[in-house]
Amino acid sequence: MTRRAQISPSILSADFARLADELARIDGAADWAHVDVMDNHFVPNLTLGLPVVEAILASTTIPVDCHLMIQNPDRWAPAYAEAGAGSVTFHAEAAAAPIRLARTLRAAGARAGLALKPATGVEPYLDLLPEIDMLLIMTVEPGFGGQSFLDVVLPKIVAARAAIGDRDVWLQVDGGVSAETIERCAEAGADVFVAGSAVYGTDDPAAAIEALRALATAATPAAPATPSTSG
Ligand code: DX5
Ligand code: ZN
């Protein structure tokens, strides 16, 4: 299966007082707009919730990629899908019934994503791959933008890519993804790249997105050759 590198800029590093303008700056370049919902319980930071996500959805045509860093996603995540987020990702560490929740998100019309913190192993969740559309492997401890990329997570990305095999499950990385680190992520098998400070910390976010995508695409391993059916 051919994998195209997608870039999902995190608006956590944007100006929260001017979100519509900040979204317009990445329109046409970004594949998704990554929105970090934090509840000050699952992570030690508080950002925004459903009303702001609804305002974002009303102000842009960029598909919205909601990353829920919240407790009890079983209770709160479906509303983000019902509001129109194209992708809703919840944390494995927080979900009580991840299969039921993923099915609920899909039934509401969203792509279902499952996120793992850096110290959470992927093996216990491999049986869930048929139930999800994206696996998010955190490459920093969730909670804040601008942290340093954790190289120690790379083998987990490699293992996840091998387990995904031919399935149509995207593999997202989030945290410390920049021009310095994105090639390592792509080589390991990631295909959706969240970048906050590496996009909004520059003068030209759209150009930063294009540069990141070019690096990721160049570093993406070639898809396994399809066995020839002729001769
Ligand atoms: C952190 C968030 C990330 C954050 C990434 O918990 O999930 O999406 O915005 O920011 P950078 O790219 O600056 O590490
Ligand atoms: Zn995020």
C-alpha cells in the first residue's frame, strides 16, 4: 500500500485569540488541523473543549483532527465526532471500553484514533487494529508543545508499522516533530505527522508544512513490491 505523508499542524502553538486567522494560514497546505483537547486531569494542562472545537469547525474547511488528552473519553469523545471532527483520537490509558468507543466514533462519522503515551506498549492494543483508523504514538509526554522528541519511542513506531501491515490504519506521531526529526519518524513507518512549534513557530506556516511533507515523503520507505501476476 502506498503511503502519502500527511501533515497535521497543531494549533496548540497558534495564537488562541486569532484561531480563524491562524487556521487560514495553513489552509491549502495542511492535510488536517490538529486540535489538542486537555482537561487538566489526564495531563497537567488545560486548553479547550467542545465549544471551541465547534467554533473551529465553523470557521474552516480543513478537516479537524481532535486529540483528546482527557479522562473518561468514553463519556466525552463521541460529541466531538457528532460535532463534525473528521478524526477523533482518545488515549488508551484513559478509555474504559476502547472497542465500544471506537465503534461509536465511527458510527458518528469520524475516523477513530487510539493514542499511546511514550511509556505505553503497543502490543496489548494490536488486537484493536481492525477497530481503529489511526494509531497515535506520542513522541513526547502529552501536555505541552515545544518539548524535545523522544528517540526512545522509535522502535515502537517500527513495531506498530510491522503489525499494521496491509491494513488501512494510519500511524501518527505527535511531539517534537520538526525538520530535524521527521525523517526518523517516516523511516520508522509513521505517515501522519503532527507539528506545532515547527509550523506555527515560523514566519510562514504553509511553507513549513510543505518542507516537512517533502522531508517525510523522501524518507518514507518504499511500499513492498506487489508480486507480479504476469509471466
Ligand atoms: C502535546 C500535544 C501536541 C503538541 C505538539 O501534548 O499533543 O500536539 O501540540 O507540539 P510540538 O510539535 O511543538 O511538540
Ligand atoms: Zn496532540
